[in-house]
Amino acid sequence: LGAPRRLSAGLLTLAVPALAAALYLQLGTPDALDPNRMTASAEQARQTELAELVEGMAAQMKKQPNDVAGWTMLARSYASMGNFEDAANSYRHLISLDRDNPDLLVDFADVLAMSRGKTMQGEPEQLVQQALRIDPENVKALSLSGSTLFERGEYDGAIRQWKKILPLVPPDSETARNTIDSIGIAQQREAELKAP
């Protein structure tokens, strides 16, 4: 008699969780156990929290219109969230506070181009040129200047700008590798133009 009871207890121990799992899968929310959904949900919560923090920062910056560091953080936060229009507006305010900062000029040009369909033509290009007048060795300005020329089909000019970057960065850096790749693409395009 003892063995059948132990067997029944053992089967019951296995059956209850199995039954609970079956009922949960049928009636509950099984997708909640999906690791991809859990990750997506956590990411969405993180994005919501970040948006709330940035909104609070924006309200604070309106009270501190001359805080260059705060406005820089706000602009970069907007850009990291993909909110390029608000990032551009924040950089525009920053430039009114610090007109001769080539890094701010280039970052402004970058987000402004993103907010305008990823084109460097017009004001973004002017901002990059202004940054290069202040700092001719600004790597990001040289990169964007080359991209502007490439966008217009001026491949020789793009190559010249990008080649200026190589002595300014470590040879094994990602920037160097990307620049070399860009130069190669521009050289190929230039060769295609010259081919009969």
C-alpha cells in the first residue's frame, strides 16, 4: 500500500505543474514568457523612462538658457533618441551661446542633416565649413565634408577630405577603417565615371 501511495503522490507532484502550465498556455498570456517580448518590453520601458528624463531636462534648460553643458547634454540626448528636430533646435540654441566651438558646429550640422532627410546640402554644409575654418583637423568635420562632396558626385574632393583624416586617427581604429573603406568606394565611383 505504501508504494502505490508514493507513486500516486509522485504522479500528482508531476501532474499539478503540468496541468497548471497547460491551463496557463490555454487561458493565460504565454507570450509574456517569450524572451524576445520580455526584451522588447524592457527596451520600451527604458525608452519611456529616457524620454521622461529628457523631457525633464528640457524643462530645466528653459530655466537655465545659458548653461552650455546642460544644453549640450540635452541636444545629444535628443539625437541619441532619434529626435533630430529637437536636437537641431537645441544645437541652434547652443551655437548662439558658443559660436566658435567646432565640435558643436559639426554635431549641429549632423543632426540638422538627419532632420532634413540625411542631406548635407545647404546649412549643414555651411556649418561644417565654419567648423573647418576654426579647426582644419576636426575629424568629424573632415568626414562630413567628404560625405557632402561624395553626395554631390565630387569624388576626388571627397577622397582629398577623407585622406586628411588618416594621419589624425590611430591606424587600427574603426574611424581609420571606415575612412579607408569610404575612400575605396569613392575611388571606384571616380573610376566608373572615367571609364569609356
